[in-house]
Amino acid sequence: MITPAILGLRSFSGDLLEGNRLVRLVYVDEAGLSLREPLVIVAAVIVDADRVLVDASRHLLELIEKWIPTHQRNGFVFHAGHLFNGTPHRCGKPFERDHPDWPDEKRWKIAADLAAIPEKFGLKLAYGFLERSAYPEPDDLVTQKIWAETPSKEKQMLTHALAFMHCAMRVDRFMREHTPDEFCMMIVEDNDQSRRAIRDVQSQSQKFQVAPGSYWAPYLPLRKIKEDPLFMPKRADSMLTVADFVAYVLKRRLMRDGRFDRLIRTLKPSLIPFYC
């Protein structure tokens, strides 16, 4: 077997990457990026690429065939925001607001099918989030002053990157504890504004050294996540679609929207415990 040690693959800290095989792909997307949102959340879908990726991708295409009319399938990709909030009236696209073909009951049935994907294919879900009202911490006066002077665009990128870091730490710890002979690569939904910040925060987390016994010791440095994240657009059969859906549903649940409780119960068996 070709191992990372044989290939000489190393983390940014210079240590040889743990694991023997690259078989996990981790698809990552976010919700709540606008500064008007109370929180930003990043969700990750951990996929056993050798075992289930092809079948799970095919299932997404089957759901499009099941729910989306033939004349609206060209270029269609599931977006949770469109599914739950609708697309503009008279746009001629799926989930059009107030259109008789897209009643709420039908939308929630589609959502139930999407929520069933992780458990159906043995996918594991991680997430990290940042509540904007709690950042920076009220007693951190230096950071508060810097934050007050930071342009809105940079605030948006930074909060996104911090939520990504918390999600990546949980992915990495899960991999260490449950797939010790494997490592993974992050595939992130492409976002021009946040691309550099996400790449930088992952790089820093791969080489960050912490004191033994500290809060961060179980998480850092990242040892299971290989190289830089890859940035890709969503496609009809991409697991980024599932990450988008999970991020949106978790965001609504964290905002205490009870309508999403049933979907959360469906996702719960696949969620990595938050302490990880």
C-alpha cells in the first residue's frame, strides 16, 4: 500500500500526515454569511469516496428526476435557500413563490428526501458556527476596538473563516478517533470573497502548536486534513448540495425555528457530537 510516509506527504507543520489512505472527501458549505444574519455556520459532509460517493451522487440526480419537471432540470442544482424561501415570482424556475406547482407541503417533502441522504449513505456531518452578537467577547476591549474599525467586507470574510476553522477542527478530531488509517481533503463551495481567508486559516491550523492540556490541545494542529482546501462550484450531483442543505437546516435550528425540528431528528444520527 502507498502511504503518506512513502509519498512524503506532510502537513504545514512539517510532520508526516497521519493515515495510510486518502479515502475521505469532506464537502463544506456555509449559511448565514450576510452580516445581517445572527450567526454564520459552516457544515461539512464527510464522504467515504471509495465506498459511497458514486451512489450518493447518483441519488441526488434521481431526486432531481423525482421532483423537478423535465423542462426545469437544465442547470438545476438544489439550493436550500431557494427550497425554503422560494425563487422570484414569474422567474420560471423551480420553487417559484406562490406558484401552485410548489406548495409548502411539496417543498417539505423534498426537504425530507434531502435530509435522509446522510444516514442512507453513511455520511458523517460536522459543523462550526459563530454568533455575531458574542464576537468579539464583551471583555476583550482590544479586539472590540479593532472590530469596530474593520470594514464590513472583512468582517464577513473573518467570521466565515472562523466558523470554517471550528468545523475543520471537528472533522480532524473525528478522523483521528474513528478513521486512524485515513486522511481527507476539504472541498469547499467556491466563494471569491472568503477563499483566501479560509485557505489561510486552514494553513495556520495545520501548523499551530498549543500547550498540552489546553482547551485547543485535542484539536490543533490539524493532522488529518491534507494540503489546501479545493474550491469548487456546486453541481447537480455534488455533495456540496448536501452540505448547503445541512448548513441551512442547522442555522434555522440554532435560531430556534421549530419548523425544522423534524429535519434535525432525521440528521441527528449522522451528526458528529459537538464536543468533537
